[in-house]
Amino acid sequence: MSGIVIKSREEIEGIRRAARILAKSLDLAAKKTLPGCTTAVLDAAIEEFIRSQGAEPTFKGYRGFPASACISINEEVIHGIPGDRVIKEGDLVKIDAGVTKDGFIADSARSIPVGDVGGEVKRLMEVTKKALQAGIKQAMPGNRVGDISHAVEEVAKAAGLEVVRDYFGHGTGLALHEEPNIPNFGPSGVGPRLQAGMTIAIEPMLILGIGKVRLCEDRWTVVTADGKYSAHFEHTVAVTANGPEVLTEYV
């Protein structure tokens, strides 16, 4: 278990406070994700709310990232940089953000449909949500990281969808990225054993197309190689003796 941080009850309460602010900020952003709005306006609204709560946007300046949230649209999978791009009817907008409150961190992402995105994209979203829930159910003491990974992949495979294999979930809470890495694929029964007191970010990213991705010239934005839509959902989850607790649950 070297490198994996087991949090105290007080530390988990601190992470929970950050998670509540994050969930509310994403609720706010979802309401503002409308045709005609730019991604920069969404990002500014998220930052303003987070700071109004006496917290900080974790992503801003992290490894040089220039914004408070990653906002990725359609074929953009993750790490989209907010700017002057205008949101349109039929877009699938993925918002990924973090909150730091009193030194404690939470990380969460949602995929938000703008108007009618069509049946195929709706199914992509629903399967990705289902994959996240399947992964969360495995976040039990005594299970292994691979049990989460396998559960996510099985949901995707059953629906004929591909998971992104290049980017993982991860531990979080006292730092944005902690051990262990949590892939969205692989066999069950492998990897570090889960213990009560772990806090982890589970984040399936599913794709309609071939499952391959590439990094754009900005060195941040990751897109699908074939231009097909992707979906992304993420929760920060505490592993407890009573089972998984979703800290960033929608409010």
C-alpha cells in the first residue's frame, strides 16, 4: 500500500466540505450550459462561485493549466481549455473541476447535453453514468482497484462502447492526484487492496468510436482520434467500513 494515503475521519470531513462546494459549482454550471454561452463564461462562473465559498479552484495553475475548469465539447474527451468557443444546440459539454478548501481537495466531472443531442449520444451518456455507478459499487474495503476497473469496462463492453485507456481515475483528497491509479479497464482481483479511509476519483470516459485518442497542439486537450463523441462522469468517493460514500453527489 506504499504511497496510498489513508485519511482520518476528520480529513474525510474536510474533503466532504470541498466536495459539497464542487457539486454546487457544477450544478450552477449545468444551468448555464446553454446555446450561445462561451466556455470562458462557464469557467468564470465556476471560479466565482468556488471563491465565494472561501475555496479555490484546484485546477487553476495546476501544471500550468490556465483555467478553473476543463471544458470539453463533443469529440474533446478531457482537459479542454475554456475560451471563446460558443456552445451550440446538440453539443455534449463535459465539465471537469476541482475544489480546494482548507487544504482538502475534491474532483468531479459531468457530461451535460445541450438540447437534443440525439439517441446515440444519450445512450453514450447513460452507459457512462452506469459504468461510473458500477465502479463505485466496487469501492469496498477488501476489494482491489482492479474490481473497479473491471466493473467499468464490463458495462462499456456490454453496450458495445469503448473506454479510454490512456487516462485513469486516481486517489485524491490531500493532493489532486494521489496513488493509486484507477484504470477503466482490466481484470478483477488485481491491483492495490482498498481500505477504509481511502478517497478516490473514479472517472469513466467512454467513446462512441474506436476508442483511440490523441493530444492536441495545445498540449492539454485530448480528442477522439476519429472525431466521435465521448462522455465523462467522475465522482470523488470515500471507501468506508459501511461501503462507498459518494462525496461529490449531485445536490
